[in-house]
Amino acid sequence: MRSATSHVTIVLILALATAGSTLGSNCCVPAVPQQGVMGETIAQPHTLDIGLHYEYLRSAGMYEGQESVADPDATRSVWKRTTLTLGYGLMSRVGLSAIVPYVWKEKSWIDDEMGELRNSSDGLGDITFMARYSLLARSFVDFRELSVGLGVKVPTGSVEQKNYNVTLPLMLQPGTGSWDYLASLSFYQGFDKIDLFASGSYLLTGSYEYELFTDRYETYEFGDQLSYLISSSYHLSDRVDLSAALTGAIRSADMIDDVEEESSGRHEIWLVPSVTVIAIPDLLRFQAFWEQPVFHDLDGIGQLGSDYNLRISATCSFPLTGSDE
């Protein structure tokens, strides 16, 4: 009897800690593609690009606006994601792509009585499909591309994973439960030694009716998100490129039952140095990115700020038929 009572007590404590701590201190954005994973340009005509990306995203340190605040619970969040990307150049100006993520999410904090507590989930995330159209005829002599993209994020990820028989909050689920829609605008200009790239994307999120506890439901909607990226690459040699970028994300407040969640909404900016190694010309390349936050502005009290992000990518290009160009 004592063992059963203790187990029930642990479940109740974890449920209360999860509901109070996780929803009150958003640790990371929903499971949506970041700038760079989505693909920067349209694949060459009749060419299939296959990419594999690994990301390690760590959040630590609480903020109120732009100021760091004390966190007695020593809250930490780690989000790992492996993403498969598929891009196909349907014709010279039109490309199609799919982004398929598999995510691992973990959050830990210190409880005065029980010590360190931890919640985690893993599984297939939400798949995104995109179509991109180049507004400018591409020139491979002086490479330039201005393209627009439209996409839809399908709720393929689970929203029902549990720890200790308690359903995790949506922020820790592999998926968001909602159909979301994405629009983007990108410009690329290539020179002999230097390439310039700028892009912006807007994610319009939907809502999901979420069972927080048994027989209690909430309608949860993650905030819309505007992402932007400005980068420059230097061709160090025929096989190596060095890049530097500034990327940012502005996210509006989440909504619970059409009421704005106080501790949500943010603007963050990262400095992103990277290196690209062309292992096999026109066929295989590797990239490594380090994302270091340089600006935090988190709404409310008790949100975790990004600590650092790491991304490693490998991309293969396969011509399927004779190119038109």
C-alpha cells in the first residue's frame, strides 16, 4: 500500500510540476523547420537533393524581457532533431521539397523535495511540404535567384506521449497537433569569391484541442513566427566555403482558449558561423553551423532563452535526367 501511495504522489507532483513549469517557461519553438534546413535555393532542373541534418538545441537561463533573471529550479531543455530533406527541381523556375523531422525533447528542473526531475519525448515530428518559384530567370554565369515559397506543415507528430501516465504539455510533444502554413521570400546573389543570401519566412499557426488532464480540454495555439536570415559566404578554395550569418525569430504569444499566454512570445537573434566542405563536386557536400545567441527579448517572466545551437548537414545531389541548362 505504501508503494502504491508513493507512486501516486510522484505522479501528482510530476503532473503539477509539468503543468506549472513547462507552460510557464516555454523552452523552445514548435517543431518547425529552421532557416537553413528548408533549403536556400531551388534544386537544379531534374535534380534530386537529399539532405540529412542533425541539430542539437540547448536552452538554459531565464529571462524577463532582455534581462536575465534568477532560476532557482535550474531549468534546462535539450532538443535534438534529425531531419531528412528532399528537394526536386521540377523545372528551371519551380522546385518541390519535403522536410521530415525526428525529434527528441527533454526538460529537467530541480525540485526542493525530490531533487532533479526530468520529462522527455521522442518520435516523428510534423512533416512540411513546400513549393518554391523563382521570379528571376537563373543565370549560371552570374548566379542570381529571387524566389517565393509556400508550404504546409502537416500534424504527423504525436501529441499524446506521456511520462508516468501523465500526458506531456504540447511544448514537449514531438508534434503540435495543428495544420500550419508557411510563406517565404529568398534572394541569392553569387559572385566569383563571395555569395550573398537573404531570406524571410512567416509561419501561420493553427490551433489544437488538447487534453491537459482527464476530461479537461484546452485549445492551444502556438504563436505565429517570423524568421529572417542574412548571410555571406567566402569561397576559400574550390572545396571549402566559410560563411557568417545573422538569423532571427520573432514569435507572437501563444493562445490558450483564445486567451494570450503571459509567459510566451519572444525575439531572439543568433550569430551563425559555418563551414561547407565539398567532398565530391556537384554531388556531395558537408556543412557545420554554430548558432550563438546575441540578443534575447522574451515576453513575460520565466521563459528559457537559447543557450546555443549546433547543426551538421550532409547533402547529396542526383541528376535524374538530362538538365535543361
